[in-house]
Amino acid sequence: MRIARFTTGSDPRYALVEGEPGREELVVITGDPIYTPVQPTGERVRLDDDGVRLLAPVIPRSKIVGVGRNYADHAQELGNEVPSAPLLFLKPNTSVIGPDDPIVLPDWTERVDHEAELAVVIGKVTKDVTPERALDHVFGFTVANDVTARDVQKSDAQWTRGKGFDTSCPLGPWVVPGLDVDDLRVQARVNGETRQDGRTSQMIFDTAYLVSYASEVFTLLPGDVILTGTPAGVGPVDHRDVVEVEVEEIGVLRNPVVRR
């Protein structure tokens, strides 16, 4: 099952996504599926119809929890030690954009990097959950690009500015509940060229452990998102580039890059 959030020019709605890539159809459902049972309304909309636009599948009500250096090869490529515990940081919900929305490069940074990631969408209020029970609190999984102002991340004592600016957290194209995420391929392409190509099985701390660990620090609320880290191959993006992040069995998240 794939669940999308979309608009036809009015208020956002949710839908089940059916069909093959390029021929998807949206089966409109009532309410927000994080809070209400999935119930089709009977309306169906073709994704390629004029005026139909996918939105970020979730806007976190409180926070996005990022995990730094969760792939050993990525830590090493930036000259960092592999952490002994998950390295957490926060991104505000104002950083979220959806499929095909532009990543806007701030004028105060000279290098902005893509970071392809599997993202976890929380489905229940979660506090101090064990790793064994953690996935019971997950609504589903989506694709994320943890866009990072790399020069600022290195120069600032904390990562807030380098990781949390507007448009720095593309999410989409939809959420997939009930997915086994232990060994999925994670890729990033810039203008069609593959930059990152890893697997979630290479994560230092797996998804269940990350949910559990984060829940010891923060109360996780329905709709909160956890970014699980990025594999090696991060690199810069520039004006007019097009970034595609793909996670196996979920889909492709595409965003153009602009400098205004």
C-alpha cells in the first residue's frame, strides 16, 4: 500500500496510490490516515491529470529527527569517526518540501550537498519504547533528502543552520506502511548521474534501534519523521541541477535546485 498527500488546487487530501510508474491513479480516502482508518471515498484521480500535484506525504507536527554518520563509509568520506551511539539533530517542519518543489540554495552558503535517506514516519505517541516494540509505533516509510549546507555545518559549532534551512528536507513521493526496511537500496542521482548507491543493511544502527533511541530523548508524536542517515557518495548540488533520491520498494523523490 502507498499513501500520498496531494492537491488539485484546493485543500490537501490523501489517497491510496495504484498503478505502475507513470500510470498511477489516486484513490481518494477520507481524513488523515495517521489518525483515521483508511476509507476510500469512491473518487479516483489520475496522477498525471492537469492540476494534480503531489505534496510532501507528511508535515511533522513537532519535529524531524536526523541521524548523523549512520553509515560507516559516509562518516569516513567526510573524515569523521564512526559514532558509538546515534548522533541526533533536529530539523524544523518548515524545512519540509514535497516532490518537484525546488530546493532553494541560501545565499549564505557556497556548498550544499544531497543526502539520500530512508525516512520513518511515526504513527503513535512514542516514549521509551524498546527496540523490540519500536516498529509497532511506525506508520510507514518514505524517501528523504537531508539537504545540507556542508560549509556551514563544518564552520558552526552546531548543525542547526547547516541542516535546518527552508527547503532542506524534501520528503516523498508517498508513505509505504508495513515495509521490511532491513535491506533496501538507497540511491541519489544528480542530472541522471548516480552519486550514492548503498543499502539500509549497511546502517550502523538499524531502524528499530533508532526509533527506540530517539524515544528516550524526545516524545515522538504521530507524523514526526526520523531520517536514518545517508550512505557514502554525498556531493554538491547547484543551480538548475535536478536531484533524484530513490529508496527501493518506495519510489523516487525528484527536486530541482535553484539559487534565487
